[in-house]
Amino acid sequence: MEIPTAFLLTLPWAMFVATLLWLASLVVRDASIIDRFWGLGFVAVAFSYVPRVGLPDTRGRLLLLLVTLWGVRLSAHIIWRNWGRGEDRRYKAMRETWGRRFPIVSLFNVFHLQAVLLWLISAPLFVATQSQAPAPLVWSDAWGAALVLIGLYFETVADYQLAAFKADPRNEGKVLHSGLWRYSRHPNYFGDFLVWWGFFALAQGRPNSMWAIVSPLIMSFLLLKVSGVTLLERDLQRSKPDYRHYTDKTNAFFPWFPR
């Protein structure tokens, strides 16, 4: 499985853009600006992968449409959710820990790290948009598009349900266990999981595409073990007394009927 040189050469561009965002974060004193551009970053790299000669074929256009829907929705949701709240508490904690060294630490530990992750995770976007010659759609494209759309449904509906729940002051300190949250403790993360396996499936109509499996594998690991379920579960168990009862009857990730 040979990784194309053209893909390797896009890493410096991703690092450069991340550095520009880092400079902006120093001006506004808000490192969480990187989170707001996470979804849009994938849209930008997907369009940058389009060959400079000619238009992408049907598979490439389908991929660009789906990643735009996903990326714009995600960034818009994060911007709306955090509007007027200042820097995310995770970065505030880092700022307190590192003190005066935080600016340079954040460049490498936040901005450049996320640039490398974005670049690696974007692998199927690169593969799916490369069309030396138009190729017909195959069954993997149908499966891929279906997974992305189902994932988008889970993400969008789960985020809406959670936002509506939190907006009601009567729910202060309570746990949402209705709607999609009745079947999974993290339906929005499950949706993201489906989206990236869907993008990988869309890439399978191209030759030399299996190396792009690095993308859904990394995203699955992040969602399940790093910045997703594991991190959030630890915080929720400390802050919400009823959360233990919720975990006893509801799957953590993959949706299923309550026990």
C-alpha cells in the first residue's frame, strides 16, 4: 500500500494554516478557535485535493458535497454552542498549567497536533477526489454515502436534542435519556464514527485506496479512547449524580435498546 507523494506534500500546507490560526489565537487569547475550524478544515483540504486540471468525476463531486455538509454543520454548531462563552475550559486549564509558556506549548500540542491529525484523517478525501480518468460508481459508493448520511442524521439530531435539553433550566444537573440519547450515551460521536467509515467506503472505488483506512481507525480511536467517550464520561460521572444509573442501562457508544 503505497501512500501517494501528492498526499504527503499536503502536510506542510496544513501546518502552515494551523500556524496562522495559532497567531490569531494569540491575538484573541482563545486557543479554542482551532475547534471552530475543525470541520471547515476538512472542507478546505478536500477542495485542495481536487486535481488542477479538469473537474472531479461523479465520485469526487459526491465526496465534496458530503464533506461540505458535514464540515459546515459541525463548525456552525460549535460556533453557535460556544458563542460568548470565551475559551474552552480544556484550554483554560492548559493555560493555567503552562503559564507564560502556554503560547509556544499550544502551537505544538494543540495547533500543530490537530493539523497532523486533520491531514491523516483526510486520507479518504484525497483518494476519492483523485480521478485520472472518470470511473463509474460502485456499490461501495452507495454504502459510503448511506453511512455518511446516517451519521449526519445522528450527529445533527443528537446535537439538537442535547441543546434543547440544556436550554431548559429545569434540566440543570439532570441527564438526557430520551430521543437518540435513550439508545446511546454518545449518539453524536457514533454519528461521527459512521461519517468517517462512510468516507473511507467512498474511497474504495479508486485504485490503491486501502491505505486510507488509517483515517477511520484514527477517528474511531479518538472518539472511543481519547477526546470522545472516555474523557466526557469521566467528567459526567463526577458532575451528574444520576449518570451512574444512566450508564447501567444505556450503551456507551453503539445504539441499542435500553437494558
